[in-house]
Amino acid sequence: MKRHATISRQTKETAIDIAVNLDGTGVASISSGIGFLDHMLDQVARHGLIDLTIKAKGDLHIDMHHTTEDIGIALGQAVRQALGDMAGITRYAHCYLPMDETLTRVALDFSGRPFLVFKTSFSAPKIGEFDTELVREFFQAFASHAGLTLHVETLYGLNNHHIAESCFKGLARALRQAIALDPGQAGRIPSTKGSL
């Protein structure tokens, strides 16, 4: 079973092409025009063992919002498509991700019922040129379009870069567990409903 997908999303604000292989080795080629976001998405690929190619062009002359959000949308769609009917996956996962002084907890469920709980705050409006409020926007877009119930909470932390990165790395590790094929499921859809 090949679990890969490609998504092309074109709007008046952005043009995004994404390819994912959920059974990869963490190889990434990411170019969004937003250096910090590229770095975060590289973490998702590397620590999630997901091969990920993203080429995005957006209206960065306005700000980074549309590009960040639309990458979240397209990546969520790609993951959802690659999972197909989700037969055999583990479905639930969580991760406590330490990064120096920061600790973030990520818990998720590929339920088909999108929901985000995001309890992370930043002490500054920007990390470099990147607006810290866009971290939540990415997670909201990704969860909504992946059909994911997603809880992200930074339990403590001081450095804003570490806080953001722990969220993305925590997502990567939880994704890696949740999409793993569970031998005990024997190819069944992990729900008493029979579908997700």
C-alpha cells in the first residue's frame, strides 16, 4: 500500500504544490519564501519520517499569513489523501517534546472530526521576521484539512524559537506514531463505526 499524495492549491493569494510520502525517511525539499516556516516544516519531515516536498509562492509583499495558512491547508489535505480510508493505522498518539527549557505536549486523533486546542503563548510578536501568531494559524489549517483532533500545549518555556519548534517537532513525533500501521488492527479501520 503506497501512502503518498500530491496537492496543488492555486488562489489569487498563493500557489502551492505539495507532495508527501508517509512511509518515507524524512527527506525534505521545502521552499516557501518564509525561512522560519521552512525550518519548522523540515522538522515535521525529519522527525515524522515523512518525505515532504513543498513549493509555495505567496503574497509576501503583504505579509506571511496567507502563505502560512495555505501551506497548512494543502499539507493537511495531502496527509488526509495519503491516508486513504485509514485502515490499519494506530490513529491516536501523543508526544511530550522537550527542547532545552521548553516542554510541549501534543496529542492527536485522526478522528475525521477536525478540532484544535492550542494552549501556547509567546512573549514576543515575532521570531525573526515571522509573526508568532502564525504558528497557531498553521496548526488550525492543518488540523482542519487533515481531519484531525489536535491538542497542543506548551507546559513551560522561555525562548520563543524553542516554544515554536517544540510544537512542530511534537506534531511530527505524534504524527509518526498515529499514522504507523498497527499489526493488531490487521488492516481494519480503527473505529467501532467502521469508518473515519
